[in-house]
Amino acid sequence: MADYRVIKPFNNNVVLASEGKTGAEVVLVGKGIGFGARRGARVDEARIEKVFYFFDRDQFDRYEEVISRIDGRVIGVAEEVIAMACREFKIPLNEHIHVALADHINFTLERLSGGIEIKNPFLDEIKVLYPEDYELACRAAELIKERFGVELPDGEKGFIAMHIHSARSNQEVSRTVKYASMINRMIEIIEEGLGLKIEKNGINYARLLVHLRFTLERMDKDIPIKNPLLSSIKKEFRESYRIAKRLGDFIAERMDKKVPEDELGYLALHIQRIRFALTGE
């Protein structure tokens, strides 16, 4: 039977505690475990729903710095959102989210209280590429509104979704941002090449975004792909292949990697499908 002792309560449902045998610091989440909790008090194990250990000492050092300067209620909400994500996705999240999400929510609340809203230029891409993360971010926004009386705009929900996605895919938030930014520009290049606007609420847009994301992931991980239709695509869909080459130049510039012709062929095929869907040609 574990023996957890309270170090610091964050809210009624979240406490920072130490494990009796090892003395390891842990975050405990469970309904009512922080209500009236005092330092050194034993935590009722029956109420614990989630235990978060810090295996990376550097991450815990950063966490200590964050909890020393941020309202404990913000830390508590962030931990409840993390626990919600773990239940939803049934996988552990990267430890960095304990620092990153609390810091982000705190910064968001400070900005909004001052009437400052940052536009999220990748919101459309986030909603399509990471729908599960965005849906969970919307639930997080409801929790934040319930606790702090602050309504989060959709763009802010998008930023939270990016933090959640990066933590469950074990990548830095910067990479998630990079993908969204690149895809945003790639869509613009396709629209410029076709001379058409792609409806962002449509199924064609959603499919295209997914294909573009797969392209970037293959390039990032150096995964080769064979395109048996390449010669036919280059011959029959010349204009779409020309646009695909523009995408290839952009990817090469941002990732410092030459895009293989087989990959360009698949990009041209997806562009041609968009062209046909929008014009019938």
C-alpha cells in the first residue's frame, strides 16, 4: 500500500506529494484529494485517480520553478487537463507537458485579462490535423471557464491542442508548430498555382491536409516511397506536377532535404484531385 504525503495542494482535486518509501515527488489527481489538505497529511489512496511521476530530474526542477511563481489553481487545472488526456488517449504523455501546459494556461489568462488575444494562424489546420486534441482542448477550455470565469477563444483552444498533441506524440511543440506553419504555406502555394480558393470546411481540404502531413512526416523521418505512376502523372498532369515541384522547393528550403520525384508525383496526384473536385477538369 502506497503512502503519499502532501507537499502542496493545488486545488481540491490535485496535490503535489511525496511517496513514503522513495521520497519521490509525484502529482496526484483525484476528486477531493486536495480539499482541506495540509502539508505532511496522508493522502487517501482510495481517492487517487492518477499518479504522475517525474523520471527526468531536469523536468521536475523546471516544474518547481513554475509552481513557485504561478497560482496553484492554474497548476491544478493544467494537471486535471493532463489527467483527462491520459484517460482519453490511454497513453502516458511526455513529461514536458506538466511545465509547458501550466505555463501556457497561465500566460493565456494573463493576456486575456489584459484584453490581449493572440491570433492563431494555424487554427484551421489544427482542427483538421489534430481533431482529437482539439476536442480535448475544448473540454479543457470549459474547465478553465468553470474555474476562472474566462472564455477562451477558438485560437487559444488551438494552442492548447498543439501542446497536447506534442506531448502524446513525444515531439517538441516547435515541431507541431512547424508542420502546421508549413502546411499553411503549402495550401497557399497550391491555391496560387491553381488560381482557386480551397473551401476550408470541405472534405477536399481535410484530405489534402492529411496527405501533406504524411508527406512532411516521411521527409522528416527519411522514409522512401515508390510511385509506380510517376511517368504517367508527369505526362498527364503537367500543371499539377509543376505546382508539386514548387511545393518540393518550399519543403527543401524549410527542411534542407531534396524531395524525391516519387514524392512529388504523389503530391501532384493530390493536387490534381483538388483541381478536378473544384473545376471538373
